Amino acid sequence: MNRSTPGATAGIADRLPKWLVPNLSGLHMVALFIALLLIGLLLVPVAQVMIVAFQDPATGAATLQNFVDFFRTSLFRESFWNSFYVSAMSVVVATAIALPLAYITTRFHFAGSVLIQSLGFIPLIMPPFVGAVAMQLIFGRNGTVNLLLRDYLGFDIPFMEGLNGVILVQSIHYFPFILINLSASLRNIDRSMEEAAQNLGSHGMRLFRRIVFPLAMPGYIAGAALVFIKVFDDLGTPLLLNVNNMLAPQAYLRISSIGISDPMGYVISVILVVFSVLSLWASFLFMRGKDYATVQKGGGGMAKRNLKPAEKTLAYGVVIFILLLVLTPHIGLTLLSFGTIWSFAPLPDGYTLQNYVTMWEGSKTFIFNTLLYAGIAATADVILGTAIAYIVLRTNIFGRKGLDYLATAALAVPGVVLGIGYLRTFHSVDVPFVGEPLASWWVVIALALMIRRLPYALRACMAALQQVSLALEEAAESLGATKKRTIYKIVVPLMKGGLLAGFVTSFATAAVELSATIMLVSSNQDAPLAYGIYLFMQTPSGRGAGAALGVVAVLLVAAGTLASQIIIERDKKAKASADMH
């Protein structure tokens, strides 16, 4: 009887193609696990949405009839154009807010420019749907501003009527995207270009229109594209303002009222995803073939000049007006949270702490769930982000760039689309020992938050790992440390600051996510904080407590943002000190 020997077996393995008997290391297995996880939790749900949109609900055959029915229905056509109009107008209004702030603070010697830029970023710490009701009380038909206009001037302005309200709220919330990117571009403009134009007689608005703004176009387009996408995909703000004739609210209402078998919800989801991708593609096409490069190191920035007394007065007036406008949601939310009754009056009739008492008594479950879901999501994001960053930057594993692209692709998927995809994909997946489908188990909310916020943590982990010298790892391995021990003892501790920043950013933003969670909440017992705010705001009697819970959400995001910045700055100082020694 012939017996196979180990040598013979090895020889057979050696003769087989490498793809049949791959030599997989631990890092290969980790990369494979992450790829399967992202495919299962991101690609498959989105693909499921795409498939159902092109599927006949009766026969299951491929068809375009669902899209034909969509464009034949007047409500859907109206919703499509409304979403496009609101997004475009939000970009216009956001530009009108951001451009003066960016130009004044970068062009002139202006006292308080750092404070003004900082205050300009504050709207980002408040989710737009949280401030929507407060904006209604200040700018609505019977809000503070219109009551005063009616009493003293005899007319009012429909700031918050229909689509106008969505545009105003979204513009005030998202304009910092334009402010941040435009300010950075203005600071990097090649000063020699400006000086050459001035030598040729170009000044004032002509200089700005023909030279300065075109040179800052890369930053402006990047910010404007982000604003367009964010507004087009947003669900919470239109819902709270009772504006349902837009695409995202229609997708939510079709699935929540008719069910996951309704094809129109999936058709709308496909349109939302396509427009997100097309917006990024259009911004790329706009910039292609144009040269914005500087010819001196750092660009030099625009030449700053002093303002004349009249110009200074005008500039301060413009800046103060804009800052009061963009801080209105925070002021209104704070007043509402402490107010007793606020109706047909410029200000609340009185002030009390009872709203906070009511909020606490009715929101303990929401707050606990938020801490649990956001904590799970942020922890998983940091672990996955660290692993992906290491695989991409430190290995030659085939397809490693694909992991980066796949994880970042979550940014292009609207929350409502991911929620619908999860409902469709996991409604028939029963969880062992739990006795309910994965789509209605609370864990699915944490998984959705994890996928939605993974790009934030991944960028932080990438940045942190890029600051860790490869020589340190090589030194550890030359002294006999295994790859696993090197990562655990050397790499991760040196990335600590970036990991903490990534965790805090993911946690704070996941805590106020509404678009995906509103689709996945199966009962109030499983609802997170954002959903709790939405429930409170549905009735006039609950708005005070809802505002109090909104203040908690804003403070949570603000604390997370501040903590993230402190951690990053402290880490930079520690590394700079270590380099000096």
C-alpha cells in the first residue's frame, strides 16, 4: 500500500497554481474579513436597492417601468424638481453667507478674524433638523421677525413658507463647508497673480471677479458640491418642517407607509445615489483642464490691506448681521428649551426648567440607546479604520486600495438609502437565539451608524499612521518582535491621538444621525436620541422637551468636536516636543 508522505504532499502543493493554494498571512485574513464585512453591510444593501428598482414587483423580471411610472406621477416629478431646486438655491444662499466672511477675514487686517471664522463653523455642531423648529418660531409666518415686521412696517416675508424654509435652514447649517474650503483657497492664492493684475489697472470688484475668485475656485467648488449633496440627501429637515414633496421624504414615506415591497421607494433611492455621484463627477469635470497652481511656495496669499473707517463700519455691520443670522438656530433652540409657551409672540411668555425635567424623564432610554449605539459604532470604526489604514499604507496586499475606496464609498450613500437597503436585505435574516429578523433587531442600528461614520474614523487613522515612522516598526522587528506585537506595542500607542480623535468624531456625529436610524427603529424602546427629538417635535406640547433634548445633542457634538481638536493639538505638541529632544 502506497502512503503519501509530507514531502510528496508539499510537492503537489508546490506544483499547483498559487491562486489555488494561496499563502495567506494574518494581515491577508484581516483584509479579507474587512472586505467581506463592507461588501455585506454596504455593497449588498445598496445593490439590493438597485436591483429592486429595476425589477417588476409582480414577476421579478428586469424592467424600466418603475422609472417610467415615477416620471409619470406628478407628485414624484414635483419632488424631483423641488429637491434639485432646494439644493441649488441652498448653494446660492450658502455662498452669499460664506463669501463675505471668507473674503473679509482673509483680505483685510480685521480685528477678530479668528473669532469670526470660529463662530462661522458653529452651525456644523447642530444637526439641521434640530434647529428647524426653532427657525420656524423666529422666521415663520407668526415668528419673531415677521411679528415685528408686521407691527412696525406693515408687511411680512415668507422666510419659512414651504421650500423657502428648507433652503434657509439648510443654507445656514451647511455654509461652513464653503467657508472652510474657500478661506483655505483664498489664503493660498498666488500673490504675484494679484499684483500683476493690479499693475495692469485691475482693482475692486473687477479684480475680485476676474482674478481672485477664479483662483479660489477649487476650494469653492469643493464646498459647493458638498452642500449640494448634503441638502439633496437630507431627510430630517423637510420632515420636521412638514415639507414632504421632496425626494428623501418621499422615499421614507413610501417605505414606512406602503412597505418594503413598494418599488417607488427604491427608484427614489437610486436617483438619490446617482445624483450624489453625478454631483461629485460634475465638480470634477468643471475643474478638469484648468490650472490653479501657484508659482511661489505656499502661494503667499492675498496682500492684506487696512480698511478705511467707513469700510470698517460696513464690514463689521455685514459680519455681525451674518453671524446673528447663522447663530439664530442656536439662540432659538435655547429659548425654546427654557420657554413655557411660545406662540404668536416675539419671545416665550416665560421661562422654566420644566422642559429639561420632562426631557430627562421621557428620554433616558433615548440617551442610553444613543450612548450604546454610538459607542459600538465608534469603537468598531476605529478598529476597522486602524486595520484598513495599516493594510493600505504598510502592506502590498492585492486590492488594498479597494478597501480604502470601499470604506469611503459610504459618503456617497444617503442615510435613507442605506436604511432602506438594510430593511430589504435583512428583513428575512433571522438572528439565532433572538427570535427576530436582523432588520428589526437594535444591533442593525449600530451597524448602520458604523458604516455611515467609518470614513470619518478612517481619515483620522490614516493621518495618524502616516505620522508614525516606518523605521520604528523595522527596528522592533529586527529585534525579534512579531508583526502582531509590533502593531500592538509600537504602532497603536503612537497612533493614540489620532485614534481618540477618530473615535470622538465618529461617536459625536453618529449620536445625532437621523436619516438612517429613522428607517430602522422598530420600537420606541430601541430609538436613539435623534429619533427621540423627532418624536418630541411632532406635537406643540412636546417641542419644549424636544428642544431641551436638542440642546443635549448640540452639547454632545460640541464636546466631541472640542475634545477631538484638543486631542489632535496635544498630540501634535507631544510629537513636536519629542522631535526637539
